[in-house]
Amino acid sequence: MHTPLRSARRPRLLASFAATAFALAALNAQAKGVSDDDIVNDATITTQVVTHGLGTKGQRYSPLDQVNIETVKNLVPVWSFSFGGEKQRGQQSQPLIHDGKMYVTASYSRIFALDATTGQKLWKYEHRLPDGIMPCCDVINRGAALYDDLVIFGTLDAQLVALNKDTGKVVWRQKIEDYKAGYSFTAAPQIVKGMVITGNSGGEFGIVGRVDARDAKTGKLIWTRPTVEGHMGYTYDAEGKPVDNGISGTTNATWPGDLWKTGGAAPWQAAYYDPDVDLIYIGTGNPAPWNSWLRPGDNLYSSSTIAIDPDTGKIVWHYQSTPHDGWDFDGVNEFISFEYNDPATGKLVKAGGKADRNGFFFVNDRTDGKLLNAFPFVNRIDWAKGIDLKTGRPIYDEEKRPGNPFAEGVGEDKKGKVVFNAPSFLGGKNQMPMAFSPKTGYFYVPANEWGMDIWNEPISYKRGAAYLGAGFTIKPLHEDFIGAMRAVDPVSGKIVWEVKNNAPLWGGVMTTGGDLVFYGTPEGYLKAIDARNGKELWQFQTGSGVIAPPVTWEQDGEQYVAVVSGWGGAVPLWGGDVAKRVNMLEQGGSVWVFKLHKS
Amino acid sequence: MKPAHPARRTVCAALGLACAAALPFVAAGRVLAAAPALQPGADPLDSSRWDDMRRAFFADAPVVFDDRIAVTAPFSAEDPLNVPVAIDATALGAVREVLVFADFNPIVKALRVEPLAAPAAFGLRLKLQQSSPVRAAARTADGTWHLGGAWVRTSGGGCTLPSLGSGSAEWQQRLNEVGARLWPGVGHGDRLRLRIVHPMDTGLAPGIPAFHIETLEIADGAGRVLVRAEAFEPVSENPVFSFDLPAGIGAAGPLRIRGRDNNGNLIDAEVRP
């Protein structure tokens, strides 16, 4: 029995096909890809934000000045978007903006595409996570990368997923490492010369730190560079087979026995790239385990900045800010390329600046890693009396290293002597990226003032288990503040101004041509400060703690500012006595967008 | 008629794939053979969602209700998480694609099959949220959609429950593992039965994102794709599929099963005859 339906309307079929074809052609013309030029020039193309750091150098400086010290009082919300669900944990994502669309990641390995002017949701991808993931510091994600028609982000089970940026459909997916061994991934990938550059996370589980370069279009590995001395690096041939590309360093030069096989040094933050000197910069985490008595030596390349040649995958130089770390002073913080004129010679210096977990601000020559300047950016540093500018090494106070649990007379519990040390293991600065203004010449550093009691215990490696050998508790140093937004002059080594904050600062910073510094606080405010003198000009309550870096862009002649809000991250999980200052904060999960009110 | 007798399904579960050949594609007829003479456009299953279905899937394309496409499903599904459905559209001749959908499921579309070089006969298990028509629509070369279907009664809840696997770590270890066997001389040629370890989460259970197999391809030993399928959220957890393939298809070497889920996890298995 055949019962035709609507057969009389069949001629309309052709017409509707034609209309669809036309609409598709229009759509294709509209959906622009992100080019290599877009990426290397991101810092100056004000209509987009296609890299983590507002440019691969990571300066987080936008030349936009429509919103400035005069007009910022008229900054009002345009839209807000909720990440929804019951998954309101820490939100640390830096949004990306391209072609009128925003790409923003959220807790639990989610990513959203939104219309940048209206906040309307275009698509969502929610990664199905296994139960056994082991992120040390909340289920956060710091952002995505854009390349061609792809948006690429990493997941908590250590996978890299590339989606079509217009449809949200998975195009390729690659495993970074085995999450069951403690690997995870939270950083934003960075695109360098058509490659997607990623590190890994898991330094608390005795993993092996590594930087990978993949073909951004296909996800195929191009090279991989371990960040623990002794491990072989590889390049990959056309069939994807590894080819030896030299061991990182010299086996057992700075590690005893087999300890390097579980040496940590995870580069768990984003890589940055300076096209001028053609080097990738990435920081590495603490050596594993925390108990430094088990691993005499410098333990390269832990707690370092390393510079990698993108074409060869080899380490060109390294600078270790905390050799033989015993305090969880990861060296992962961003090394930001900048220039200054040497006060003595007047010569232009190609430098890089880094505010380290260990409390010192380091300025290095970014072509060869030579230390140019090092000074404290926090009020109190116990573990070292300073940095020797000649040798580039810290002048340790050995009394401030947690006591040896294997020494005679320690007692049966094998707990070494407890020491108080500042900064705490959460650092003078943690994951929140700072900003540099070429206009003022200052770095804007979200610093924290806190110390810790720390002691060492015996520990042995067990796959997938925490590998610390240390106990600790954090203590604030001041009654009235932990956080301090500081303008730091990298040449004079002076703190020019500061804005104190009761809770620890955990969001990143952005500065603009409008002489403004934008940053968020755990108390929920997005703030705008005068970049020259630290005067507070504007703030807005986002409804939950801000622990993510803001961005700005221009669309149809108007300057927009966006920030993600959602309290969480490492502080409430590890915060010790600090908990009192943050346990009243409520969770959230949303992105806020602002522009100037037109009267 | 009870095509999927409860007792038989229990035996199937116990014996795994060994009983695959025993589960027949029973000729349809329960609903369609008993259907009254149709008014033009009237839905023989009398579903209040039919107009929506027609708009969603067929737009202005010609649609006929056609008893040459047989949809076999239990009259009453006692397990709404695993409703066995068999589809046989071979009586239509060359078929370009077959869509399987259930009108009253919160996610309507379950499976799309392109029998590129194979008879248009296959089976699957799906989740049903409530009693619903389960339909198969086969598109022939002239662009006409031929519709068959059956009502399945169920207590419901199939789509909004967490997958059983989500409560255990097993899927995390065995994700996309394939168990398969080719049964010569069964169905319209040789029948391939396969089971893939996958939670097939619908995204409707609180806190669990949609996670399902998206594409599946079966190729012969020479690399020729025989069947291409697109799966959606309502397909059952650890899905079991049957595909009828041309007789003697295993002679050219092992069959290759390839596919991918919506997270980009790959499926890749070989079936040796």
C-alpha cells in the first residue's frame, strides 16, 4: 500500500534546495578561519583575541583606549551567560574572540561558543570524563586555542580535543597521556607555526613533565620534549613512529638513581612564543616528590623557564629559578617577552619577565636566558636571602628547608623538623597570569602574602598515588590582606603601587592603552585600576569569585571587556588557615561582558 | 507475536553472541498487516506526533506508509533501556538510507543506516522514555520515503536514567571494545552481529554529558564500505547491532568495523570469519 503525501508540492523541492545551497554558500563565506598571521599579530589586531595571553608573547596588553581612566565609570554589563548544570566549580578560562564569536571553556572540560555581542549560545561541547581523573587543584580549565576552522582544548583526563569552531563537532582527538597514572590537563594550548603546543599536569603524582608539538590541523605529533633530565625526546616520522631526538640534559647529572623516572616538573601552564627570536617559552613545575632529601641535586629541568626551538623540539636555554626545590615552588609562571632600554648603556634589551612562585621577580635575556635582574615582589621571603646575579642561583637559608626525616634522632614517626617559610607553597604568585604594559613599562602582578609550616616525611612512588612526602599548612602573614595587585618596574626592581585584597588573588590581569589595569577578585569584583598610580576607578560584582583573566576587543566601533566568574581553584582545596577568608564565597559559573553605556 | 520473548532475551544475555543467530528477524505484520485502508496522509500508528515527525525528517519529500518495510519490536518492552528492534526493508529493492526514530522519545532520532553494498536489513536495541511508535523510514532512489513502524508499550524512563555503566569503572577501561561474529547463511546473506562497550549517555541524566557513538562503518576485506551508520543518544548502552551483509562476504578477508563517538574516541576492530 503506497500512500503518497504532499506529492502536489514536489516542485517546491527544487526551489528549497536552491535556497539552501545559497544559504550555505553565504555561511561558508562568513565563517572565517584563524590564520598564522592572525595568531602572531593577535596583540595588535584589536577586533579579536585568538591566543591565550592576548598575543603569543603573553603581555595581556590591548592598545584599545575607548574605555579609559575617564570613561570607565560608564562601563556597564551587556550580557551574562551561565555555564549551567550542577557543575559550578572553579572557572579559570580566558575567553577567545573571533569573527563575532566567543569561545570559552568551563569546569569539567566543557566548552561553549557564544555570540560575542548578544551572549546567545551557538553550541556546547561537554567532554565525558571518567571517574578516575586526578586533577590536583579543582576541575578547572584555562582556555582554548583557535586555528583555521578549529577550536582546540584539553581535558581533565589528559586528552586534546579539536572541534569545528562553527559546529562544535569533534574533528580530531589525541591522548596526551594516561590519566590513570596521574596525568591531567588544564592549561590553554598555544598555536606556534601551525603546531599546537601543550604541556601536561600531574606533578603531585610523580608523572614526567613533557612539552608536545602537534600538527594543529590533524593532531599528529611532530615532536615531544621531556622536561625531566634523562628522558629521550622524539620527533615523529610520516607514519607517526618516534625517532630519537636527543635526551633532555644528561642522565643522572642532577638526579640520583632512578628518581628522574618519576621526576614531575610538569609544564602545566600555557606555552608562550616570541616570533621575533623564534623561541617557545614554558615554565616547569616542582620536582617530585616534594621531599627534597630523596633527590639531592638541582633536579633539572624542574622549577625552570625553558626555551624550545619550535623547529627542532630541542631546549635552547633554561633558567632554573629554584634549583633543588623543597617548598613546591613550581617555575610554571609565564615568562613574558618585553623590551626595555638598559639604563647604563641605553641599548634596547630583548628580555623576558617572570614573577615566580618562590617570591622573586626574574628578568632574563630572552635570547640566551642570561639573568639580568632578580628582586622580591612580595614582602617576605624566608627560603633565600636573595638571588646572586652573577651565578644566577639563590642564596639559600638552609634553616628554612624542611628538616631531613631520615636524619638521626628524628624519631619513629619519621617526621622531619617543621619549618615556617614564606612564601607558602601556593606561591608569591600562582597560575593567574600577570600583564605588561609597553606604555607604562610596568608589570602588573597579582601577588599573595602568605607563609606555611612545612615538614618532610618518607614517601615511595606508587603509580597514580599522590607523591609528596611532605605535610604543610598555610598561614596568612597579615590580618588585613593576603592579595596585593602590584605594579612592578622590571628595570628598577621597585614596587610602584599596590592595591591590597583581603582574599588571595587568583585571577589574571589585563592592561590597556586606556591606562587601565583590569583584574578580578575572589570576592566577586571585576576591578579597573589606573595603571599609572593604582587608583581604583571602577568595580562590578559578578556574583561569584573571579579567578580568571579578563579580555577586551573591539566590535562595530565599541570596546568590549569580558571575564569569567566562578569561585574555586586551588585555594579552597589547599587553603589551610586561609579558608577563613574564603569559605563564605559562593560558587558560580558564568561569563560577563561589558561595554560603555551610551547616554 | 512476541519477537523478543523475555525468556529468549535472558538466554541471549547469558550466552552473549552465541545466540545471535537464534534471534530472528520475524516478518512484520502485527501492526501494518492489520492496518485499515488508509486515508491519504493518515498515520497507521495514529500518533499525535506524526505531523512533527514528518516536518522534522521529511519536509516536502514524498512519504508513503509501506508494508514492504518491516519493523519488528516487542509489543511490550519490559526493559525500556534495551528494546530490541529489527528492520527489514529489502522488499523495497535498492534503499539509499534508513532512519530509525521513536516519536515520543525526548531525543527522537536513534539510528541512520546507509546500506551501501548490503541488504537493507539490520537490528539494534534502543532506549524508550515512554510508550511510542518506533519507526523506520527507508529512502529509495526516487527520493520517496517508505515508512514502517510499530507501537511499543513501556513503563518508561529509558532516556533520562544514568547509564548502568556510568556507575562502574568498566567502560573507562573497555571503551569502544568490540565483540563481533559473522553468521553465514543467516538473514539475507550473512549476518554480522556486534556489541560495542559504550555508555551511550543521552545527556538527559543530571550531571552526565551526552556521550554516544556517532559513526560506524563496516567494510569488507578489500576495504569496500558495505554499511555506514550514524548512531544517536537513544541507542542502548553497550549497543548490539546486527547487519545483514551479502552472502560469502567474509571470503575476501576479515571485515573491518570502524567508527567514532561524539568525543572523538575511535572504534576499530576486525572480524575474522
